[in-house]
Amino acid sequence: MKILLDVHTHTVASGHAFSTLQEMVRTAADKGLQILGITEHTGGIPGTCSPIYFRNLPVVPRLMYGVELLLGAEINIVDYEGSLDLEEEYFKFLDIRIAGLHSLCYRPGTVEQNTLAVEGAIRNGHIDIISHPGDGTADLFFEPLVLAAKENGVLLEINNSSLNPYRHKEKARENNLEILRLCKHYEQPVILGSDAHISFSIADYRWLYPLLVETEFPEELILNDKPDVFKARLRRNREEMVV
């Protein structure tokens, strides 16, 4: 499988990453990517950009160094209803919308409450990808999330960063194995995400590849080598929603 897109990355604008937008795109071009997604954190993460950053995204060229840019946000899920910490008025400026649980912004409840929180974000009609659902930030029931994602045209991410041994995410490996097995069973596509916070980590999936092998996960259900299929999903999501 030749990796042609990575759509979960961060620049210095997120406050705790280390490369500029142009450095990220140059590296993506050097690695042969066709699409790079840059998805800065929203306000619940300390030091990140303010909402005006997202409002001003139209000024950035969407083709740079031969790479197509998808500029968006990784939005925080903040309560058990699946509420998000970016106002909907900003969504129209985002090419791609990711939502996820982060320990700085979400207080875990019961496994039922946590699952409803993520399911609420899946079902709100604006989200394309759920970031690192298997990282162990909160205990989740994964089968209802896979089914909700399939029903709503949302992708669950298999996140390389959360599997990096330095993160010490004890449940991440088993959680992601379960997600992959369920997605395989229900024929639900996944997206591999680097969650790169420096340009060198773009399209680096070294920690998740063994899980794909262990689960014998079908290549046809991985969208990182299928730019046209991925973009068609985004277009479909936009056509079905009213902002």
C-alpha cells in the first residue's frame, strides 16, 4: 500500500507542535503525498489558536508544492452529549472536521456515558473523522461506535501517535485491535492518522502497521491510498449537511 494522504497533523499554530504549515507541506511533497490535512486543535487545548484562525483559513492556497491541502480542525468533545468546543458558524471554513476526546477537555464518566459522548459527535452531522478513539482517554464500547460511524459516513482513526511506546497508553494496542476487528467484520473503512506534531512524523505509521497485520485487515478498507474515495466521502458529507 502506497500512502498518498495523511489528514491528521498539527503545526505550531496548535501551540505544542514544532513545524510551520509550509514545512509540513514541503515534507508531505517530499514523501510523495497527494493530500495533507492540517487540523489544528480547538480552544480547549492550552496555547492553541483562537477561532479567528479558522475563520481566516480561506486565505491559504489549497495547492502547495504539488500537494492538495485540507485545512480544518481537531475539535474537542466536551460532555456526555457529544457537544463540541467550536461554534458551528466556523464549520463552513473547514475542509475537514475531526472530533476527539482529550484528557484536558473531557472528564471521563462511565463507559456508557463515554460511548454516548463519542456517538453524539458521530451523529451530529458535521464530523468526518473521530480521532484516536482507541487511545484509552476514556473507556468505550467500540461496537456501537463502529455501527454509528458506518451509518453516518464517519471514519474512525487508527492513530499512530497513541501507539508510540513513549506515550505509555496501556489500553491503546488492545483497543485499536478491537476497532480493527469490528471494522473488518462490518466492512467499515478506517483512516490511518499520524497525528504528526512535527514534519518528520507525517505519514509515519510504524506503530500501527503490526496491528493491521495481526488482524489481517483488508487493504480495501484503508483509505490512505485512495484519495479520490476519501474526497468523495467528504463531498457526500457536505452535500448531506446544512451548516
